[in-house]
Amino acid sequence: MQAGHLKPTLNAWHLWGLAVGLVISGEYFGWSYGWNSAGTLGFMVTAIVVAAMYTTFIFSFTELTTAIPNAGGPFAYASRAFGPTGGFIAGFATLVEFLFAPPAIAMAIGAYLQVQFPGVHPKAFAIGAYVIFMTLNIVGVRTAATFELIVTVLAIAELLVFMGVVAPGFSAANFVAHGWAGQDTFSSTAVAGMFAAIPFAIWFFLAIEGVAMAAEEAKDPRRTIPIAYIAGIITLVLLAIGVMVFAGGVGDWRQLANINDPLPQAMKAVVGNDSTWLHMLVWIGLFGLVASFHGIILGYSRQIFALSRAAYLPSWLAAIHPRFGTPHRAVLAGGVIGIAAIFSDEVFSFGGQTLTANIVTMSVFGAIVMYIVSMLSLFALRRKEPNLERPFPAIGYPVFPAIALVLACGCLVAMVVYNLLLAAVFAGLMGLAYVVFMRGGRVRREAAAAALPVSG
């Protein structure tokens, strides 16, 4: 059970399923908290800007993933561009993103299931989800990725069914009513609300970059990863706009703005409590949550594996299961942290936000920092290693990477302003982790450098 390398078994379809599946739970819940801050129209503006950031980011990020196919993803790119400290920042930010997203999704799974089983506490369902899908991830990556592809296709189909079923009850007047931060007219309050809603617009697309962490397990990653990323972001943008518009137009959207199951509640307003369509949405809608939950477990485990293999984390976490060939200890370690977060109500319920909203925001802090470091890494490697083989150069370079970088920086500033306490927690955790990292000294830094690929 020594640290080693992962086997390439995933094709382009697997990777597309992973790209969309990692994110698709964001279409089912989480985003509606943005209505609470910005209203439907204000949040639409925020979501369009964030979609532009993600589109330009993905078209740029593929240069890094294809040039440096490493399970560490952003950690590997930043280490190569900026050395151990850059690698630490990117690795820590990615870990926060991928460790905090699953408990939020697990609680949404619990909320959906409680619609059918009101006598069972949602946290019990959430823990059960961790046990089931950690096991599936340990059994084998191809099995896990095939399952991911199947549930992703079912989740997309269910979102299309949702839009079709609620369409007869859609009214544009409902969608635009109180559409600017709960008001009927645009104002300075609406602008503030749009900035405050940024984390929930990012939740629509959060974790698509996790495909990079499956790069070592991809067949011909220089061809299959760009296909997965580009097809994935197009799929997600179209679904996000459709779901948001149809859900907001079926009644008083303010009833959906602070709950974990907005789609079942929106459908209930159209078809009633006892409709077969509603029960189908609850059951099949779980596939969307499961797809992201399962995919992000794969993502966090590969990040922990890569950081441990490079001695940024304890090396025993990089062990590969002798039978299944998966980083089983990394899967389990992330699960322990996620389950602890589910029971952290007293820690994360503050600032007038729910536990889920704050966990989502913490995950987004990690993502935004990682996006910034990744785009800086792209520019730095263009200067530092001009001869690096780049099978898929960034589209629109340097304009697209610059747009992604500027928008990500703007998002980070806005998030800090509107989430000062969570920003302080994030910064404090990073500072503490950095102290621990630096105490590792020269041996750890040399091991980190040795673990990175030496050529494109």
C-alpha cells in the first residue's frame, strides 16, 4: 500500500459526465439563496456575469490541465509556476472547495428525502449518503465514473422534465415581481444584493474544474479533457438559466429563496402535493444531488492523494488500495471532515445565514482563490516555460484568461466585503495550515517538487 500512480481508464464520455455531474447539484439547490439577497432579476445579472467568468476560465484552464495532467490539478500548476508556497495556496484552496461542498450537498439530499420520509432526520440521510458513496469511490474509479455518467444523464433529463411540467404555470410577471432585491425598481440596494449573491451564482458552476483531478486516470487526457470541459460548461449554462427562470415564474419566488429543495416546492405550486410528477421529481431529482456528491468525493480524494504524495499532507494518506487501485485513505479522511461539518451548526450558523448557506460560501471562497491562482499560473508558465508542450492552448489568450482573472478577483473582493467573518475564518485556516506546512521544511518542499511531472 505505497504511494504511486493512478491508472488511466476514463474516456471522454466519463469525463463529460464527471464535469457536469460535479456541478449539477447546483441546479437543484443552493442557488436560490441568491434570490434572498438580490431578487430574481438582480440574481440573473449576477449569474450571467459569473457564467462569463466560468466560460473564459474553462477555455483557459484547459491549457493547464492538458499540459500538466496531474491528479493535484491546480496544486500541480501553481507549484510548477510559483514553487512550494504557490502550490500550498492552490492546494489548500482546492481542498476547502472540495471538502466543504459535499456536506452542503449531503444536507440537500437529506432535505429531499425528508419530503418522502418526514419522520427521519435529514442528517441521518446525509451520513448514509457519505457511507454509500465513499464505498463506491473506493471500489474503483471506472465503476465510479460509469455510475457518475448514468446519474448525470438522468439528472439532466429530470431538469428538462421539471421545466416541461412547470411551464404551464409559468408567468413572466411572477418572475419579475420584486425582482430587484425584493423591490420592484432598480436601486443601490439592488446593486448591493447582486454583490452579496455572488457565492450562490458561483454555486451554479462550482467544481467543474474537478475534472483536472482525474487527469491521471483519463485516456489521452490532452484530447478528452478539453472535450469534457467545453461540452460541460455549455450544458451547465443552458440548464442554469432554464431552471432559474422556470422556478422563479411559477408563483411567489420569495417562498423558495431560503430552502434546500426549491424545485420540488416550485413544482408543488403547479401540480399540487399528491402529483405523481412531484414524487418523481423528488426521487429522480436525487440523481442530480448524488451525481455532484459522488463526483466531488472523487475530486477531494484525488486532491488529498496528490498533496500527500507530494508530502504536503501526511504521506500515509497517499496509499493506494492493493485490490481496487484507489486512494482509499484519502476518500475516508475527507468523509470524516465532511460529516463533522454536517454537525457544525453552532460553528457555521451565524451572520443571519443558514448552516448550508455558510458552508456553500466557505466552499466558494476556496474555489475563487484557486481560480485566481490558476490564471496567474497560466500567465507565469507562459513566461517561465514558453516551450512547454501545450496540446490545447488557452482560447483567446491573453484576453480570456485576463477576463477570468479580473472577474474572479472582483468576486473575491465582493465576497470578503459581504462575508467578513467567513473570510476571516478562511484566512485563519490558511494561515494555520501554512505554519504547519513551513514546519515541514526542506524535505517536504523537495518531495513536492519531485512529485511534479518534469515535462509536458
